[in-house]
Amino acid sequence: MMLLNSFSSDACCFHSAIMAQKHAKPNFSQSQVEDVVKRLFRLTPSEIRLLPSYDDQNFYVAAVEGGEYVLKIMNSKYSKNQTLAEVQTIAMSFLQQNGLPAQTALPTTSGQLMSLEEVDCGYGCQKYLVRLLTYLPGITISKAPLTPQLLYETGKTAARMDQILQELEHPHLSVLQREKYIWSLSSIPLLEEYLNVLDGDPLQEVVKAVFHQYKTTVVPKRSNFRKCINHGDFSDLNILVQPDETDGYRISGILDFGNMNTGYYIHELAINIMYMMTEHPEPVEVGGPVLAGWESIIPLNEAEKDCLYVLVLSRFCQSLLLSRYTVKLHPENAEYLMISSKRGVHTLRHLWELGKEKVEKVWFQSAAQFSDCK
């Protein structure tokens, strides 16, 4: 297992960090990937295929010796946080040991869970953390029919995941307290500095209004939220499914723990609902089944229920602003970066126009009816 290194905090703001390292995203060639796999894991690739990724680089690797893997190469910014990466890797293994389908890391020939590699990807030598993870079968849930039953299972799995993560023990769990981490739902006020990416867009006023609601209704109630460790990105692209024996689908994989942070149960639920909405023809109908699945494991308290609507809208705004900002830096990855925000623009506006009372009525009545049928 990799020795712990000193942790470099995420406290610096997203703007200055990403501008300082515009070339933080790795750009390994196939020959560089082949060298890493052979040298670190003594495996000979028979197939290497680039996979979609937000700000890291992922490769599917099939080995001549047998087995399928994902080589995950972290961007150079987060590669500095080796202790954080170690905790994330151990959390994945812990979930797998407790019955959830998470990836696990294959040790290097020297027994480490990861290796820090210094590589020139075309803009000078930089250091990247490299892990070889088990390959999980299935398709992303974004490609499957989102039946009420499958939505129920996503909510239930999200709650089970956070419940299990509460039992995780590690001497450096404190690294998950990522102060001012821009993808945390606790950091919504920090997003106001990105509002200029919507200059001239009528949606800017909706986003401003959501941020106001967050500050006036969510922040005062936060002390009543129950704390936990969040996956932080339990989304349509990070959930794998496979056909089951009932002609439906079952969850077969949970991917990408890079957004793990100390947060609140209600944050995980809001994030999950938001991303499932981006894939559904009737987005408002998503909340009920997901909520019912979640509450079959962790019933919400009154403060959490009251803030769910604004938190879901806040995640839409978070995704929209950060995606539009990041695409300016990586236009070559625009299609992947803008997937959720493109689909979410109409839904955000629709949810805002419907209002909290109407949306909550649909969600909570549907959840109650769904639970009564179970």
C-alpha cells in the first residue's frame, strides 16, 4: 500500500488554480499508456481505448494475460493530493467489500495502490497519479430506460453508499474536509464569481435567484442537516447498469470517486435527483422514485425535506456555470463537458417556473405512493 504523503489543500479557489494549470489534464499517448501498464503492472495490453473523462484521463485496457481494466490518470493538480487519492481508493475497496459494485485498484509490482509518474504529454514534464482499476461491466445509466424501479434503485444505492462510507476508518479521513471545494454543494456562494459566463443569457437571472434562495433558505437550516461522506457525483455517467432477469436493469457499477468530500446526506440525494432528471423525458417525475428509494434506507428530517428543492436547483446551476467555464479552457472536450448542462438548462428553468410548492407536491406524493406499493 502506498505510503501517505503530506496533503496539499484544495482551499485555493477554482479560478486561480485552473488558470495556473490550464494544461493540468493529462494527454497520455497510447504508447505511454502501454509503457505504464507493462512497467508498473507487468501486463501486456492487447487493446487500449480512450474513455470519456471530465478532467482526468481514462483508458480501457484489455491484457494478453487476461482481465479487463481501467487505467485512471489523475490531472496534475489533484495528483499533488496523494493522501486524498489514497483515501478515495480505499473507500472504493471498502464499498466493494460491503456489497456495492465499486472498482478496486490493482497493486503495482511494488505493492502500491498508485504510482506518481513524471511524463511529458506535450507541454513539459508534469507528475500524474496513475491507478489501474478493475473494469466493471455494463452501460452508463444514461443509455438505459429510466423506469420508476430503476430510479428507486439509484436512490436506494446512493443512501446505502453514504451509510457504508460512514463506517470507513482511515487515519487521514480529514482530507475529505475540502474547504471551498467548488463542486461541493456547501460552496454554492463561491459560484457567484462565475456568473459572467452567462452574461447576455436570460438564464443568468434564474441562477442569481437560485443562489439567493440558497443563501436565505438553505444556509440557515444547514445546522440541522446530518453530516456524512459524500461520493459527490453519483450521476448518469457514473452509474453502470446491466439487464436483469425481469427485462429491466440493475446497477452494476459505481464510478469516479474524485469528488468525494465531507458533506451531508441531503447533498447526495439532491445531486442524484438532478442528474437523473437530465436523462428523463419528464424530469419532474424523477424525484419521487429516487426519494422513495433513498428514504427506504435513510428517511429525511424536516430541514432536509424543506431544502431539497433548492439544493437540486443549486446543483443544476453549479453544473451549468462550471461546465461553461471549463469548456473555455478545454474546447476540445466540449461535447463531454457540456452533456449535463446542455440538457439541464430547460429543466432548471422549468423547475424554477413551477416553484417549490408544486415540485415538492409531485415529489413527496409520488414517493409516498411508490413506498406504499413496495
